[in-house]
Amino acid sequence: MTGRERILAMINGESVDSLPLMPITMMFAADRIGVKYRDYATDHRVLAEAQVRTADEFDFDYVSVISDPAREAADCGATIQYFEDQPPAIVETNARLADKMELLHLKIPDPLDGGRMLDRVQGVALLKERIGQDKLVEGWVEGPCAEGADLRGINHVMGDFYEDPPFIHDLFEFVIEMELRFARAQVEAGADLIGVGDAAASLVGPDLYREFVWPYEKRLVDGIHQMGALVRLHICGNTRPILDGIGKLHCDIVDLDSLAPLAEARKSMGPNQVLLGNIDPVSVLHNGTAARVRDAIAQCHRDAGTRYIVSAGCEVPRDTPLENVRALRDYARSH
């Protein structure tokens, strides 16, 4: 089986020759080819080279254009700070929607109009051309809560849930329309799957999640499915209080961070949901031994059952020992 075939078979409930392997690599991948992270995050050709070579070196089943959460916000006019060898960062003290009234005048950017979104779309197309027959190509968009926080500022948006609920709805409407356009551009460029990053959703609590976040995540997931693409949901942090809701989104893959036990996710989401993760990327993958990594992944596999994809709970940290990443590969290929 090719990596692409392996992932698709797992999602479709078919037999696989081994467990799929889908670790998130960003700074780790850039370091593998000796480039500065600014170049990785701003030049799709550098990103594609790093992804292809890292996937080949460690036998990953996919490649991805994920690099940082500031692409959509940048094209909306947010202030972005760039660093030589760290991810770009949104300057929250100068948030694009620090004045809520600005939302009335903010126009959805065209993802093909020459900004940072276009660079990601070009990355998808280049990965599809170079390796898309053998490995699954993953595009990426931000979810409603994460992108809302990127545009408004995390502290402001958390207050808005209580102080101005109508604004939250207006903000999330804007975000979903923007992300669906961005997702479509990536699907048309060749993405098999769209990853949805909604890290801030783990901070709102189950009541606010059900009322405000879940309906918009559902619209995003359903919209991507209607384009003919698959969906992977990635919410960093402790998602235990919202696992039941996440299961009802009907994503093709649900990532679990190390704070959310796979056994609880399996119980909440049922036997058919494909789960991914969730060893601690720092204390186990980065700081542990290869033997500890193997033991942790084996426990994850037992907790998740057969509908399982091997990965850490979040990004593989830079400087992770190569033997520890190989331990992920070796476990996946032998099970």
C-alpha cells in the first residue's frame, strides 16, 4: 500500500497493511533540510521540499502545508511579526479587530490574490505534483474560534462570548465564509484532506462550545465534505469536556492532544471514529527514549483500538531525537 492508500483505507474502514503514520512536522521538517523557519513559513517551495524529504526519510504517509496560524489573518490586514527561525506571530496588541466595528468593513480576502493564503495553495499544488500519488496531501485552515481569536485577540474574544454574543456570531460567520473559500482553493489545487486547527476551542468550556463554536465547526466540516475532501480536526489542549460534541462533527480524523485520553475519546465518539495521537510531544517524544515512545504508542493503540493513526498529541518538537521519530515509524509499520 502507498501511504495515501493506507490513510484512505483506514478512514473508509477497510483493511490496512499497517497503521497510518501522520505526525505534524513544521520546525522539525525545516531543520531536516537546514533552512530557517521564516523561509519555511513564507516560501511554499521550501516548505514542500522539507515536507517531501522528511516524509521520505521517516516513511510518513502524508505531507502537509501547515506552518503557522497567521496566514488568513495576514491577508485580512493583521499585523504579523516575522522571526528568522521561529513561526510568524500575530501581534495581539494591535489586533485587526481591536475595534469591533471594523468587522463591518472587513472584506473576505481572495485566497488566490497574492497573499499568504496563495502561498499555501501553491504549496498544496506543488506537493500534489511531487508526491501526491504516493502520499496523502493535507491542506490546512483555521477553525472559527482560533481564527476569531487571531483577528480579535484571544483575551477580547473570550470576553465577547459574555459581553457581546451577537458579535461572536457575526465574527464566526465571517470566518467560516473565509475558511470555506480558502479550503476550496486548496482542494482545487489537489488537497485530499483539509486539517482544521481550532486550538482556542479548548478554552471556552462545554456550554459555550455547544452554543457558539460547535455549530460553526459543523458548517465548516460539512462544507469541506461537500467539496469532496476529507477533514481532520486538531484542537490543542484539554478537549475532555467537549469530546462528545467533537464526535458529532463527523470528522474523518480527530486528533487528540496528550491532555485528552484516547480511551475517553473512544468511549465518547464510538467505535468508528478514526482517532490520532496522542503521546506527549515534549515529555515522551522529545525527552524520552525510543523504548518509552514505543511503550506510549502501544498504550495509545490499545486505548484507541483498530481505528487509529500513529502520531504525537501535537507538533513534533524541533530537536526531537531521530531515533524517537523512527520509533513511531517502526511501531506503525509493525502493527
